[in-house]
Amino acid sequence: MFRYVWILTLAGLFAAIGCEQKRADQTPGKVTPEDVRRDAGQAADTAAEYSQQAKDEFQKKLETQLNELDAKIATLREKGGDLKDDAKVKWDQKMADLEKKRDAVRDKLAEVGQASAEAWKDVRKGAQSAWDELDNAFRDASQEF
């Protein structure tokens, strides 16, 4: 009986090993040009999708920051309404400069929105720089008042 179980076990093992089929033209570990094309296409698609997501996140963040700063600028403008003479002239100049920089950020934000997913990184640098200038100008104006 033990001999019979042993023979059946070996027969099953040989059958399982013999049933594994390999393609004759592809050895293990060999990469084909088709594999490269497929993987490169997937990588390019993934990179483009990631770039689009990053662009969208940056655009939303900048829009939110700009809207919040618009409200702060409006409040700051109201506070400066009580100033007189030379202080009022200086204040109005600062506010005009601040609004000019805000408009520049809006323009850059529009450029980000129109930029392709691949080219937006270059536009992002300009938008970030414009935002930094606006933020600094707002801080200066609010500290002066």
C-alpha cells in the first residue's frame, strides 16, 4: 500500500511539473521591445496624470490664498480711509501697488490654468514669484498701518 501511495505521489508531481507551459520564444527574464513600449507608455501616462494633478492642486491653493488676501486687502483699504493729507497719499500709493501686484498674480494664475500639464511647471515659478511679491507687499502695508 505504501508503495502505491508513493507511486501516485510521484506521478502527480511529475504531471504538475510537466503541465507548466512556457512560450518557446521567451526565456525567463528576457525583455522584449513590446514590453518596453508598453511600460514606457504606462510611465508616460502616469507622469502626465501626476503632473495634471499637481497643477490642479497648485491652482486651487493659489486661488484660495488669493481670495483670502482679497478680503484682507479690502479690510485694510477701509482702515486707511481715515488717514489725512500726506499719509493718505502715501497710503493710496501703497494700496495701488498692492492691487497691481494682486492683478499680476491673477494673470499668472490664468496662465497656470491655460498651461498644459507638461509645461505648467515653468509657469508655476512665475506664479509663485508673483504671489511672494504680493504677500510681502501686503505684510509691509499692514505693518505700516
